[in-house]
Amino acid sequence: MRKHDALVIGASVAGLAAAAILAGAGKRVLVLEQQAAPPEPIGPVYALDPVLLSQLRLSVRGLRFVNRDLPLALPGIVLDRDSYAASRTLGSLGESDAKAWTPFRREVHALARQLRRWWWSALEEGAADWVLERQAARDYFARLSLTGADAFLAAHFQSEALIAALLFDASAGGFHVSEPGSALALVWRAAQEMAGLEGAAAMPVPGTLVWSLIKAAATADFRCCASVTGIATKAGVVTGVRLATGEVIEAPLVLSSLSGGATMALTGAPPLQNRVGEVRLLISLREKIAFPPVRLVLAERPGIYADAHEAARSGRLAAELPMELAAAAPDKITVTLRPVPAMLGKDDHAQLAARAVQALSRQVPGAAALVSGVRFMPSTTGARATLAHLLAPSAVRVKTRFAGLYLCGADAEPLACLSGRAARIAAALALKDPALNSEGSE
Amino acid sequence: MRYDAAIIGAGANGLTAAAVLQRAGLSVLVIERAARPGGRLITDDFHPGFAASLFADRMPAIPVEIMATLELAIPLQIESPPHDICLRRDGALARLFAEARTPHRRTPLARLRRAIMPVLPGTAWPGQDLAARALSDWPDLQAWALLGRATDPDLAGSAMTLLALAGAEPRRGGLGAVGEAFIAAAASAPFRLGLEASEIVVKSGRFGSRASGVLLADGSHVEADAVISTLDLKRSALALFPWAALPPAMTASAAQFRMGGGAARLLLALKRPSGCSAPFLLPGDDAARAAFRRGAVPLQPALLIDPVSARDASLAPAGGAVLTVTMAGIPARLFDGAWTPEKRAQLAAAALRRIEAALPGTLAALAGIRVIAPPDMEAQLGASEGDLDGGQLAADQMLGLRPDARTMLPGFYLGGASTAAAPLGTGAAGYTAALSLLADR
């Protein structure tokens, strides 16, 4: 008799979701969390997986949203989901961009519609060719996969400010915005928007996302303050994990919500070099401020993405960093900055906090005087997404070279996001894993 | 799988029990209905940037045995009593504490009496529950009895808090820092979070019945050889067992056990320093005690006002301050229905008026406020009637006269606030329950 059918590393949103699905299927799951309590994610959730939402009945279990659809914005301009309203506000940037907006939306969404089937049927095996059923679409994607996001956008728009704001989504997952294929990131993001929860980014009421997931995963066991220092493997098969205390916990399945690089490092494989990541911080204010319900991207010109990327690869913070501001509550603002080096020191944190507060007070005058605290969320850095990664079947990204070891974190998505879809796929594959059924589970 | 022990509640007691049993090589499962372990040892932001320990500011000190067994390393500030009542020269009270903590002995009333008599010469004893007011000849003793909890000095039994060990709090981070140390000590035990224990399964065999597991709110069954409940006596005995599963004598004694009445808390975030540096008590009036008995919202209860950020700067941002107000004798159930937002506001407004009179300028500096009423304590901590002491600290409910860790039902142990060891130290009840369980194996 074994004690646990599966171990989940990290009680993050993805870890809790995977634990909830496995526990719901009657498996004995143990969640290992490094902190004293499941940490609360901060900031907007990108396209929370709707299948997960209904499968785990999260809204019945208390998930509430402050805002379910945060449109992208740049200073003075809100890119509303109604493309005609957006193009009207774009008039201030120039007539040609205002005219180009609607065709651009239409084009990206036409491509996204092709990818959407692939998003929904994530569990089906096979490559992407059946997804792109028409030859014309396949050719178009082949061309896109050779195009950088900045070139793709420059073909549509003239305003640098608009291009720079749109590039923010393309820079997720460590993409260099001029890299061939990064244009696909924009399309992937649009597909997420179309298939995800109503809009691109939703802002849950603080605390409710973790609470509803914990209710969903209630039959799973938790170990708090348990830091995993190694994943034990034998002949390419996972046998369990080692904790910092020296204890070994055995299980035939391990689902890791850490990044791919960190997970592989735990198995003893040489660590992957991933040098570019993002950082997210939460600014608490003493008083409520008026912040519009948008994701406000601050990036003045497209060039700063390339500069910041170069700096991040050499381990430095660039002089200018693109950042995204959104309100989690009237007195809480979350700021996402990228690209930054994956490893950040204490001084870097202080500098990033100062920059974020400065940027906030430029948007909302007087906000700097109200700041009462800044909290950092551990940066979600991962293996850099590649084009092959983007179009590979989900199973490829979720599985690792060790049998029984699955990635369920945001990192197993082509673009790092908190959607929970990778957790759903990993849990579904884990449930079919022969290791789970071969030994008697009773 | 079958666990050696299931522990209900992941507060200090539950975590201590889990850690002790784990170290003895038993397999343990901790069941907690909140999303995070820690029980009342939780510090949270109640207003952006302002944090406070939600349910209490101080706790009974952590006994040395627990500090050592769990290898806790928390820098605590412990207020030592004015007279060395915990360790009298003749050793009476110290011996009493030692015995109350040993699992195998029930301390008779005579010992309790012998211990307390030298402290309070000439006081009628027993026969009436001592009120702290009766200590007016020993002002420092009286202050000590009232410190840390907002006990009404006129409330019968309030002097009994003298028998609890010294109050303590961590130097930084509020009680949440202590909670995290306890969680880390019990880290090798699995928790089940977000799931309430709904029933303790009793199996009858050839040698009588014994506890054999816990049913959870979702219908799943945790099998265990023994169950430790860290809930209070009333909840443990009257709500967790199927009808007639317990010996009638145990049910009757649980039904007769008196809860001491609830407390409410106000957490105030101030934009500038509060102007006081030490906690002080505003005594309640007769109308408040009458209101408590009637089940109405008392407008002038005893208030303990504590400038917690003056001792622990990590709780408030620079330039700000956190005041906590603990109100004693607040009924958990009102005669005219539920604790509506209006009644909470009424309670808070009355308290704020009195604080403004005592500390002028508080209202003008107020940035945020949070009200924690007895039903919130009951809902979040599972404390019956919002009583964090787990039962009135009256003479007939103190020390050896409180329930023992071992109960009449084999395999079922009490490790919560109602037990004899509980007032003697944080985690002491869980520690005693774990030792009793180990002794019985």
C-alpha cells in the first residue's frame, strides 16, 4: 500500500488546480508548499481556463472578480474590446492608425480562431497540422513564424506608442520582440482571449481565487513549510521527492508547478540557462485612488523591449523597462515589469519598486505619497518559449523526460500565464498514467 | 490509509500535538477548515499597509518544554508578573502548574486552594468566584490579572487569569510570526485545508466503543486510531459526535460547562502616532453587564486599548500606528437576531466615542477600521460563543477542574482551549493531549 498517488510541488494556482482535479478523481494527493500557507497570487489572471473554472465549480466555491475584462491601454487611450470604440480613441495618434485598428483586430482574431480549436481540444494528441485545416492558413502561419512581433505590428501601424503598448503581450515568456516567430505570440494571446474567460485579463477579488481552489482541493493533503530539494528518479522513472529536512516522500507521480528549468534542476539535470523573466509587485496605498479598469502599458517606444532584453540577458536592469499597471482593488495596484533578469538581487527589488511607484505617480499624481507598502511576487520565469514550443501538442510541454513527472505550472504554457490550462492537461495526463493504475492503489 | 492520529484544528495546539506525535514516529493528519493553518495566531493586513494580529495581541507564553521539543526559535517579549506568582518561593503554584500539565493526575481542588491562598490572604475562598475588583488592595496584581485580555474587573472569576502564565508576543510580525514557527515545526505532518471535520466516528467492539476516525464535510472518511480535537469542550462533545455516541456523563458535563462570553475586537489604522505607548483599560459599566446578560449590544463594555505598533514597528507603515481595541463581555447571540452590519457599526461607534475622549485626535487620524464581532471569532476559529478562553475562567472551571486531555471515550483526546493545560501556555493543551495519547499506546 502506498500513502500518496501523486505529489504536487507548490500550492500556486496551477498546483492547487492540478491537486483539485486529481483529488476529485479519488486519488490521494499531497501538496508540498514552501511557505507557511498557500500564497495568494497578485495581479490580473490571464484568460483563466474556462473548462477548469466549470470543472472545479470555482464560482460556486467563492471565486469573485473585481473585473472580468481588463482592456489594454496606453496613457490616454483605452483599446476597448469594441474595436470601433477603440479606433475612435486612437484618432488622437493619427488617422491611419485609427483606420488600421479594426482590420488588425479582424486579422489577428481570424488567426486566433484557427488556434482556438487547438486550445479547446488540448488533450488530443497529434501535431498542429490538423488544427490549421486550410492550406492558406498553414502558409500564413508559416510566414508569421518567421516574423518578429515588432515587424508584424509595424506593417499595420505607424505610431510607436501604440506598437510599444501592443508589444507588451508579445514579450511574455521571455520572447525577444524582434525574434522570428514572436508575432505568433500576439496571435496566441488573442486566441487565449477568445477562448478564455470572457476577456484577456480578469482581476479576481483578492483571496477568493486561492480560497475557491482550496475548497476544490479539500480532499488533498497539504504540507506547509515543506521545501523540496530534489526529485528522486530511478531509471528514468520518478519515485518521489526529497525535502530540505532530508525526508523522502514516495509517490509514482509528481506534478511540479515550478518552471521547467527549476523542475529539471531538482532532478539533478544540469540547470537550463534562462536568463530572462518578469517580475510582479503589489503596491498598497493608504487611500483609494481613481485608477481606470484597464491594463495600462507604459512603454514609450518599441526599442525599449530590445534594449531591456539585451540587458536582462546580461543580468542587468535596463534604464527603461516596459511595465503594466492594473488595479487589484481601489487601494492596491499591481505592476508587471518585463523583461528583467531571471535572478534579481535585493537592490534590484528596491530599484524596481522605486521605478514602479514613480511610474504610478506619473499616471496618478500624488499616489507616491500614499504608498504604504510594496510586495514582490516570486517572479515566474521559465524556459524561453520558442516557436516549436508554441505549436507543439500540449502533452509535449507538460511531460518531461522522466516518466511520472509532469509540469503543471504557468511555464508549461507557450506564453507564461496563470490560465490553469496546463494544470488541467497535466492532471488529465497524470490520471491516465500507467504508473497510477499498475500498482494497486488500495 | 489509516493514520495513527487525526487532529482537528491547525492552531497552536493542533500543530504542537502534530509535531510531538510526528517526532514520536506516528503518522498524523491535521484537519483545518480555514484556507491556511495557524488558528488564532494570524497576522493580517486589515487595511493596506497596516497589519495586526486579528484575534488577540498576546498569548500565554510558550512553555519551555514545547519550545525545546518543537525547536521553536521565536524571540518573544514576555511580561513577567509583578509578584513572582508563577514561581513562589514555597513552590506551591509552580508545582500546581507542573501537575496540571502532567497528563496522569487530576489536580484536586485542595491543591488549587493551597496555591492561591498565600497569594490572597484573607480573601473568601472558594464559595465565590474571585473578581479582579477584589484585588484592589494589590493594584499591580490587579493590573496583571487584567493585562492582555479585556476582562471586566467586576466579572466573577476574572482574577483567575492570574493563574495563566505570563503573556507573551513576538518581537516582530505579530502573532502570525509565532504561528509560522509552529507551522514550520509541524511541517512534516500533512494538512487537509479548507475542509471541516463534521463527525467523529465511534466504533463499538468487544471491549466497548472507541473513536476510530473522522468524517469530513465532503463525506470522505479519515480512518485513525485516535482523534485529538483542539476545539473547545462544547463543540467537541456536543457537535462532533453522533447522537448518544458518548457516555451520558460526558455529554452532561459538557452541557454544564459554562462559556465565558465573547469578546469583540476593533482594529484601527491611524495616520499618525496614537499618543499612547502602553495598553490601558477603560472599565465597563453596569448597563454593559446587564446588556451582556440580556443579549443586547453593550454600549459601554470594558475596553482594552493597545498601541501594538508602539512595541512592534513592523505592523504599521512609517508615521502610522495600529491600535487594537479588545472589548469584553460582548454577547455572541443577540436577543433580536443576528449581528447585522448596523449593530457592528453601533458597537464600533460607541467604542470610538470613548477612545476619542481618552485619546483626543484619534478620530481625525483614523485611516481604516475593522470590526471583529464574536460571531466572526466563532465562524473563523470555531470558538463556541466567541470565547477564546474555551470556557469561563471561574474557580470551578480552572486547572484540575477543567476537563482532562483524556476523555471517557477511549481514543478521543481533548487538546483545545477548554482543557486544564490550556490557560497555562500556548500549545500546552495540544502537548498534553499528545503525551496522553502516547502514554496510552
